[in-house]
Amino acid sequence: MAQTIGFPTSSDIWLELEGKKVAVVQSYTAKATKTSQVVEAFGEKEPVATIAGQNQYLLELTRLYATDTAISDGIDFYSISDFSLVICKPDRKVIYSGCNWNAIAEEGKLGTMVAEKVSVIARKRMEVSA
């Protein structure tokens, strides 16, 4: 019998604020960028070196659902800051911390669920073994 091998996928995604799970997230995309600079030297046609800069993490979250605890605490997505995004994968957890949202979009249509997209910038990314 052939065994199918696939890529690890996320089994659980949520937002944490002060150690409490405040929302679950249906899906996400993550983009990491790094600012870099080139070092030029007089008379050279190409740069002589590159200097790595800081990392920046941009996350797009789709369909956030507040937890019962968050609802009873009156937490509002528009007012939270310095939260974490936790992504559980089969072999590890990826945690984006120091998060702040920079855009929230809602789309509502008659007879369908409200689809929310939240754009988030994270200060730090780390992986821990599961």
C-alpha cells in the first residue's frame, strides 16, 4: 500500500491576548520581508556587499471568530493591540508576537456569513517544538 506524504498544514490557528485565546482564525497567509542595503564602491560595476536589515512579518487573517471568553470580556477587534497569532502545525507551533492590526475589512451579503479579513504586522516570529 502506497503511503501519501503531504506538507504539514495548520490544524489550529488563534489569536492570543495576555495569555488568553480571544479568537480563532479560519485561514492565514504570511509574508516575511527583510530590508537590505547594497554597499557600493567607487569604480565597481556591481555592489561589493549587501547588508541584511530587519525582518518584517505581514499576516493576512481570514474569518476571525471571537471566543466566548472574549465576547463576555467585551474584547473588540478594533481596539486590541500587542497580541499574538499562534499557528499549530503537526510538528511545531509558529508564534507571531507583538502584533497590531493595520487593516480590517468586512464584507456582508444577504444570506451569507460575514467574511472578515484582518491585515496584521508582527514584531517577532518564533517556532517551538510541539
